[in-house]
Amino acid sequence: MASIKRHWSQPDSKPFDKNLLTPNNPRAHPDLRVKDRSNLQEIRSRVRALRDELEIMKKRGKMCIEEIGYDFDKERLLDEALLPDGYGPFVDPKNGKVSKDWLIKREVDNYAKTITEDFATILETKVKPRFYIQTMGFTVPWHQDRGTQSAINFVLTTSRDPIEFRHRVYRYRTAIIDVQQEHQVTATTEDRVLFKLSLPDMDFDTARRKFYKYCLDNDVSPSGKGIHV
């Protein structure tokens, strides 16, 4: 994105020449170059992706969460999350502290596995699924996630209890989250049930771009019902 800003902030003083916009022009932005000049769909997709990226940057500044549209059966996933087998207290890998009010289940199957595999395809990266149950009244204190660069979270109870970052508070249902920014969550209204897809090898910005590219390429809405499992 920096190269776009430099190019626009230092416009050419010569009269505009529409021939400069050919896809293989060496002066064009790299994301707009394509090998096949007839591949208009590829050009349009990349232009839309860049336009959306710029609009998001202007509106939000530094981002840490992006709510997404992903059509899934919430009740079915919640039923799987509430099956007691496989849960254990969360153990902080840094200090070994055991949290009995924050339970984790690392092995998933059935519908949760289907969603996991779907996002592995969408994002083209390794995905590690987890269920969490956070007891009402318990706070997951300020932290950065370890072993994962970003995550996709599905809040399976209500979304009244927000996630807090140092600079802002968000309520969401399904979102891509930058878990390398410090955050905390307090379950103040009820037990909080969460399905989390950890992305150990993909940062927040890349995951967001990959998701929107998939939506553009497959003609589905990134912010409403479109991708369905």
C-alpha cells in the first residue's frame, strides 16, 4: 500500500496518457499487472480489492478486528460446543497458570471440523480449531495470543460481552481478529461460548485480504450471507 501512496502523492506533471494504464505497463502498480491482457475479471477483482483496502484504511485507521459475513448453523455449532467431553482448564503456556473458569477443547469433529476445513480452503493456510467456555464473571486478562498470529472467532452465545483492545471496545458475532494486539474479555452477562480458528502462520492483514479476495472471486458477499456451510 505504501507504493500506491507514493505514486499518488507525486503525480506526473505531464498530460494524462490513457495508454499508461495497460496491464503490463512497468509503471503500473504490481497488483494491477496481469500476464493475460484479456483477463478482465482478474483486473477488476484486484482493483476492487485495492479500492476496498483504501476505504477501510481511511475509515478505521489502525485495525484490529474485522467482522465478516459467514452463513453457518449457529445452533448446531453451539450444540457441539456444549458437549462436555474433551474440555479441560486453560493453562497459560507462559507461566503455567491454570484457569478453571476458562475451559478449552482442542479436538473437534463433525460440523466444527467442516467449518475448519472450509476456512483452510478459503485462506489457504493452516487452521487450528478450539472451543472455549468462559464462566460468567471471569475475565481473560490483557494478553497477546501465543502460537497464533490471528484468529477467526465465532461467538456462539450472545454478543453483548465485548472484546476490549487498548484503544477501543468491539461487539461482534463472527470476526477476523488481530490477536497480536493486546486484548481482554470479561463474561459479564452469561457464560461465553466461543469457537476459535487460530491461524498460526497468517497475520491479520493477510487473512483479511485473503477472505475478501475469496469473496470477490466467488461472487459472494463478504459482509452478509453468502458463504454457506
